[in-house]
Amino acid sequence: MSTTDESQRKVAVVTGGAMGIGASAAHQLAMQGHHVWIADRDVKAATETAANLQTQGYAAQDRK
């Protein structure tokens, strides 16, 4: 992806995105090309979910 394309990427913030429906929503958004920020009270689970998406090649990070 070029820097121009990267600057046009949509960002999705998924609250409660570490597990369950939130994690599924984060995955779907990532598959659609969004840069996903995962926010959750369970910081460890949010980090793990973001890392899982990253290993699949998606742009994701946890929000601490």
C-alpha cells in the first residue's frame, strides 16, 4: 500500500473489542481494510486480539 493509500485508510475504534462480538467486529472491519484500534478494560486481551490481527496481516493495535 502506498503512503497515499495509507493516509486514506479508514480507522475503526472498537470498544469492547478484545473478546466475543467485539473481537468479531474488529476482525470484520480489518478484513474490510480499516485500521482497527481495540479498546477494552481487559488490556491483556485487547493486546492479544490486536496481535492476532497483526499476524494475519491486518493493521490493528490496542488502545491502552
